Amino acid sequence: MPTFEEARRIILGRVAPLGVERVGVLESLGRVIAEDIVAPWEMPLCDNSAMDGFAVRAADCTVTPLSLKVTGYIPAGGEVCGAVEPGCAIRIMTGAPLPPGCDAVVPVEETEGSGETVTVTAPVSPRQHIRFKGEDVATGEVIIPAGTLIRPPEISMLASFGKAIVPVYRRARVAILSTGDELIELGEPPVPGKIVNSNTLSLAAAVRECGAEPVILGIARDNRESHREKMTEGLRADALITSAGVSAGDRDLVRDVLAELGVEQVFWKIDIKPGGPTAFAIFGAKPVFSLPGNPVSTMVTFEEFVRPALLKMMGHRRVLKPFVKAVLKEEARKKPGKINFLRVRVTVENGTYVASTSGDQHTGILKTMVRANGLVVLPGEASRVPAGTEVEMHLLGNEVEMLEG
């Protein structure tokens, strides 16, 4: 039985980035660029004004205030109307190309008057308020390295260089299968002894949240034929996730049927709680994750094992959420031997992360997962972790309540 770290290392060692596809620049948002993007030209293409104002010769403006004759006007996108002659100025807008003879721009706020003359009221330094040719990007410079996650700033850079179509790693198609005769689908009336198939939807949401494409297979009933039919379909995707049916009961058919279909089991069970009866297998190059059926265990094991693998398949370089330090607000107890994941509500108090239990840690209590925005890792050898202890944890979301106290 692998440890937590060993299991993650094994999984990440058996998955690889998927193929590359070319998509429209806007559709690349949230994807990972697959090739170095090189600037085909420099940016800016020419010296231009960084302000609305007047193009001048700094040597004319050594003493202020002084009046200059206005000899032209260059709007943004316009053409140079002539050179700046000694004792003259040309009215210029932000982004407009600098005329010959100009070595400074005076902002309109530092001038008075309009029409044929302008009075410069503030000192002028050479090169002020000018964007120089190539100062942002040089021709041939790598503007977005392969492996970069595309955000709005990268979209802006790509568009600035006319990159309408960009190469990105393909989104993983992830098949999701729940198993068990006790399951009913969303919308069916509740019946004692039956359970709504919430795992499929929570897994689909988690898959979509990390940028992959969920493929919902429905429910495999507790017989080999149903399992085989659904799993055969699921193995056509880039990855398969099953939930429930992975323990050692008479109706836990998942591992046996996967083996019949030629899937290689890599390991079964991990030395953690919750989520111990998690299995990982490989079908060719496709990962197969068999997660426990308990909704809390399903979500925790997805977060710790499946999410990093899917991110790697989609070209991400940073696939593991970093662990950060937090102070435990209440005492935590556990049986020694296994790493435990404690569901917590994380706040910030005086600049420090503080982790409070989100409630009953029994794996059947779903509302404590709803309340949680972090997971604290309690070491395997520990049986009692006192309040005030600094512990490792990672955040489950982007929102942390800010408290001062």
C-alpha cells in the first residue's frame, strides 16, 4: 500500500501530456500553450507618444515657461506631418508616431494656451513620455514560453502580434461512472434505501473546474454486464473515473471487470483517511481512477490524486497545489498510522492562516465538505495535534475570509 506521497508520485509518473490542437486565441483562455511563441516584429513598431500633449525639442525648453509655435497635429493612428523645427511644437496624441526632431513629449496638463502657440509651464527632460521602438518586445523574443497557462495578459500579447490561432494542449475528455444498485438519478423521487447519484455531478464539476471535459456515463448496476458495457465506453475517453464498488465486498466489481477488460492495476488502497480504498490503473496510456463511493472521500481523493494527473495531461507544469502553514484553532485527534485530511474553514487573522474544523469529520457528513475551504494534513504518526500547532494545509478555493482579530 503506497503512502500519500508515493501514490501521487506513481500516478504522475504514469501520465503524460495529451496531443496538441490549434484553437482561436480567445478559446485558448485557461489552456496551456504547447509551443514557444516568438515575436514576429518588435513592439512598439516605432517611437511614439505616451501622452496626449506636444512633441518638442528638449533643448528648446531649458527655461520655462516659454512659448512655442504649433506647426502640426498627429492623432493616434495618424501619419507624421513633418519635423519639429527649433522653437516649434507639434500637437500629438497618445500612441501617435513621433515626428523627426522630437526628443520629448510635454503632457497637455503642463501647457497653457491653444491654437497657433503653446506655453510650456514645467521643466522638460530629454526622452520623457516617449515609448521607444522595441522597448517592450524585440523581434525574435520568446513572448510566451511553452507550458504557460493562458490568462487575459497572454491573450493581449498574442493578439498584439496577430496570433489569431494558437497551439495548446488538448483538453482531457474524462469519463465518469458511478456504480451501485442503490443509486438513483437526479430528479427521481427519493426512496428509503436509495441514494441520489451526486458523485457523478460533483466529479463532473471538479473535472470541468480544472479545465477538462466531463463525459457522464451514468450508473453501472451491480452486475458484470452493466459494468462491462459502461466501462468499455469509458475507456474510449482520455481518462476514466469510477466511484464506489472498489472495496472487497461481493458486489464490488470494479477492479475485477477492469482487469477483464485488460486494464493494468497499478495499486489498490492508499495509506490515507478518508479515501483509503482508492485504486489506480492504466489502460494503454490512459489513467483509470477508482475512487470510494462516499461523497466526501470521492471529493478528497479527486483533489489529491486525480486533479494533478489531469492537469499534467493538459500540459500544466505546476500540477500540485502548494502546502502552506496554518495555525490549528482546535485540538485534532486521530488514530496513529495514516495521514488524515482534516476538512477546515480557513480564515486570515493578523496575517496568519487559521484553520478551524468545519464540523464532524466522519466521511458520511457532507455538509462539512461544503463548509470547508481547506484541507489540513495531519501526520500519520500523530494521535493528538494540540490547538495552536502549526500545520500544513492547502486551500480548496480562491476565497479566504479576511478577519482582523
